[in-house]
Amino acid sequence: MDEEEFEELMRRQRMALRAVANESETDSKIKLMDIINNLVTDRNKKVHKEAVLIEAQLEGMSESEVERVLIMLKEDHMIMEPEPGFIKRA
């Protein structure tokens, strides 16, 4: 394998890794939104962030992953934090 073939192989591998990372990120967003949707009711429009964290950990997500995904969901305007420690669907 020459250097050009090797570089092409590495480029393809990086593309595949980005695709897997994006898919995993999407899966995490869906999982967390599902948890939030299950905890938020018509009566209580917001939920404690800690309750979301606990449910997500029961689903196999780490605390750091939950925090990271919550930030992404806020940036995507899917959730909001109406007051510290509470999460509400946007």
C-alpha cells in the first residue's frame, strides 16, 4: 500500500467515525428527549433536572453524557431551563 492509498483509507475511516459519532449523538438526544417527555406532564410543565439525570442513568447514560446532551438540546431549542435546576420542553 503506497502513501496515497493509506491517506485515502485514513480519510474514509475518519468519515466513518464521524458518521458513527453523529448517529450516537442523535440516539442520545432521542433517548433524553423521550425521558423528558415521559417526566413532563400537562399538569407539571417542567421537571427537575436531577430527575432527568437519574432516569437517564437508569437507561445507561453517564452523568457527563447527560450534561453534554442537555446542552445540545438547549442549543437546538428543544428544551429550556426556565429556572435553575428545572427543564421544560421548548
